[in-house]
Amino acid sequence: MSRSRRTIPEELLLLALDPATGTTAQPQSLDLGLAGAQLVELALAGRIAPDGDRIAVVLARPTGDPTLDTALELLRRRGSPVRAVHWIGGPRLGLRQTYLTHLERCGMVQAIENHMCGVLPTTRYQASDNIVSRQIRHRLDTAIRTGAPPDPRTAALASLAHAVGLGKHLYPGNEGRSSRSRLRDLIRHDPMGGLVAHAVMEVQNGAAGQAKRAAAPSRGRGQAPRAAAVPAQGPEQAAPRHAERSHPRELARVTRSAVTAR
């Protein structure tokens, strides 16, 4: 694979890098996006192809990119096509840091060591070559502004940027609302990018649902059981309640009748 241009995972990471803070926007979803971006890059390199909602290896020859070739080998070992959502939702420990280290080695970013509160060591990353970052952003801006069908790489990058939530980072505020909307619409211009972007969003929605269920209060062993919900009552169900209300008067009438009978 030619290194004259950046791969889609690298471009996605450069887009997410905040020049003001030296951190990446949307870090949790970005990890999913990087895994998805690897799939798109492998597809563009002719190594994999979509098979419905699954990913199939069609050529196991290495690309020459160590990170992509690791992903390709893992896919090959599966032996059969794997669902995109399962691949993206799998463990991807350190993938973001792997790409940050790679970009630093290539001279694309510079690591700046610091300490939080003077104690905890932290690392910020700043783009070293702003020309490349501006070129990547210009491609997105052009596709959004003109509305013309972009090239597959730009369409896939736009799809992933939307999927991981970079729209508000790239086009903030009310003035960026229309740009965010058009960024989302670019998803239709690349089938592979669209498949992967939807898989990324599906994994995020599933993780959000699990978090909500985990946060919901559950009845512990020592807690009293909750009262059962009272169903809506019709006329035939209201009679017993009316009888309960008239029971004291009825009891008094029966008592007087008993005394009179004596």
C-alpha cells in the first residue's frame, strides 16, 4: 500500500484531534470508528468485501501497513464472514493509542508530556503538519458545500465522522446544523462506508441501552416487594368497593334488627 496518502483511520484520528486541548473528541466512540475505518481501508485495498451485513476476506495478501495487516489476519482466522457489528463491537484495547503513536512516529503529531494537578502524568497530542489536516478538512467541507458525490474515501470518512459524533466537533453550534445534516447525508455515497457507519452506531446504541438497564434500580434481597399495579376498574369491579364503604351502616342495621327480634 502506498504511503503517499494517509489511511482512513489516520484521517479520522486527525479530524478528531482538538488543537486547543491536544485531546481527541468523542474518545469512546472514536475507538469504534477506528475499527470500522480499518474495514473500509481494507475494502478499498481489495482485501475484504461486504457480504450482506457481514465482512468477507477476498484477498489475504498483506497490505504493508502493520496495523491493517493485523486486522486482516484476525479476519482471515475467523474462517467465515463476520458481521460488521460483531467485529466493531469486539475488544479494541489500545487502538487509538496505537494510531497516535504511529502518527507521532510518522511526524504527523507531536506528543507533549504534562502533569495533571502537578502529579498525574498526561500526554497531549498536537498536529505537526497542519497542511495535511487542512487538506482532510477541505475535502469534507467541499463535499458538504457542493453537494456533489464525493470520492469513495471522502464519503467513507464523512460516514465515519458522523457515526462517531464528530459533527458537533467539526461544525459546532446552530450555525453548523446544516453542515452536520449534510455530513450525515454523505453516508449514502459509499456502500461499505455506510455499512460500517451503521454498525458503529448500532454498537453505540446497544452499549447505551445496556448502561441504562444497569443503572435502573433493581429490587434487592432485603427490599420489600413492589406493590402490584392496580388495573383500571369497570362498573362490575366497582361494586365490591361500594360494598366496603357501606359495610358499617349495614352492620348497624343488622344489629338493630337483632335487638328488636329479642
